[in-house]
Amino acid sequence: MALTLKIKIAGKPIEKILLKATKTIDGNIIISDHPDMNILVLPSKNKVVSLPKEELDDELYASQKRLFDHLVKTGVVDYSTVRDGNIFMSREGKIPDVVGEGDKIQYCLYVISNFIDEELPFYKNMKDFEKDMEQNLLDPEVDEYTEFDARRHSDVKGTLPPKMVKYGIHSIYRL
């Protein structure tokens, strides 16, 4: 769902920001565009919270760190308030009050939209790489595999025959 916002940055109006976002009953905004996490903007508490999606992996913390570094760098979140949340693998930061005119929630959504636009090509390249690797495993190049040769394989493998009684300490104690 696309949100239409009226934001002016440096005198230049920005009319549309395309985000896959939903608004909850209590006015919170849930942005689900990012592949690793859902981003919540809580206007009543002046907070930005990132929550993991279904699958937890090692890249989640790095993604959250990049998000909050970007939000701090652009001035949307106060650096001293960024911390881990009370929900497992969540991270949060406080949005400072606006000095002068402007809507801090709309500017926050604009900055999050820019962050997601910067991140998505990385995840697209990663998906393409995984797809290519899987295709390479399923259908390798001619010089990367050998045909099955029955002469090189025998039924009995290893040094011990399969029905041989094994010796050792376990054969001493019998009931």
C-alpha cells in the first residue's frame, strides 16, 4: 500500500513515498518492505522500533544497526536513545521533538523510505546469487562433474567387512 505524504525538504515538495505499510488502530505505522525486519513508527511514543520477521538469522543485527545508523546520521533518531528493545531481537530509538515547522513522523517515513531504497538492491543481488548457486548445483557445467563408472565402485567399502564381530572393550561385558 502506498502512503501519500506532503513533505517539503529544502523547499522542494516531495509528494509520494512508496512503502508497503499499514496503519494500526492506535495510529502506529508498520513498514514491512525490508526483507529482514518490520519497522514500526510509534507516533504516540515518538519511537522507531525494528522487529524481526519470521526467520531469525545472523544478518538481522547488522541490518538493524545500518537502519539506526542511517536514522541517527539523518537526524531522525537521537543517538543516545538507540538501544535493544524489550522484545527479543528488537531495537528502538526515540524521535526528538521538531524545532521549527515540520512533521517529524512524515520526515521519519521519508528517511526510512530512502534507507529501504538503498538496501533492496543488496538483497536482490543476494537472492540472485543464491538462485545461481542452486542452479549450478542442480545442473553443473560439463567440466565440473564425472559420469558414473561402475568399475571404480565396489559393493564392499572400507577396511572392515559389514558382518565382522568388532573387538574391543564392549565385547568383554556380556549378559
